[in-house]
Amino acid sequence: MQILSFSCIIVFIMSHVGETFFTSVGCMDGRVQEPILRFGQKKFGVKYADTITEAGLVGILGKKSVDECLFESIKKKLLVSIEKHHSKVVVVHGHQECAGNPVDDKQHLKDTLKTAEIIKSLIPEGVKVISAFVKRSENGWTVEEI
Ligand SMILES: [Zn+2]
């Protein structure tokens, strides 16, 4: 019985050691989630993405008037990811063929960069913010840092 408890504790501790996070902020579109996860895992050497989404998120936050409840909700999720999961980097992303923010790529890139600036103002200093754009390519959906 004692041995069994001991091994449970070991497993518990080990699973926590590998649980590292970055924060993904972008569209709810299912096509972009996996490429963004792979991008973050490769670039930052972390395992999981805490995922904050809305339909066409960068098109919403880039607007002059933003719903206050939505804004507070996004901020709250960012802080949970940073404070509770110790995320050190936020990836703000837009993507091609977005149903929630149906603008051309040029405007979508602008919206993404503007949203990244807004996100920076919401989180503690020392947490990095990176902007990215997800594009359809021959190999499926790929992530480009912008
Ligand atoms: Zn979208």
C-alpha cells in the first residue's frame, strides 16, 4: 500500500514538470489551432497552448469600440495563463479565409499587429508578445511570424 502511494506521488510530480505553456490569442477557427500549437512547441520548447479565442478576434480588438465584458474576459484569461500556468509568451494570430474577420490579408496583418499592441498593454512586463499569420499552403496551414 505504501509503495503504491509512493509511485502515485512520483507520477504526479513528473507530470507537472512537463506541463509548460504558452498563450495563444486568435480566431476560434479549428484550422489554425494545431499549426499554432506546433509553432509554439517548436519555438518556445513548451508543451501546451492556453487558447483564448473569438471568431475573428484580431478584427474585434482592433476596432475603436470593444465590448467591455469581452475585453475583461480576454484580460482575465491572459492573466490566468500567465500567473497560474507561468506562460512567458503570448502569440497573437490572424489567418487567411477568416469568416469572423473577412478582410484582405493586408488589413488582417494590420489588425493582428494592432491587437498585439493592445495585448501588450494588458499583461505584465517581461511576458513576450509575438504576432503571427496563419496561411494556407501546399503543406496545409502554416504559421509565419510577422
Ligand atoms: Zn478566423
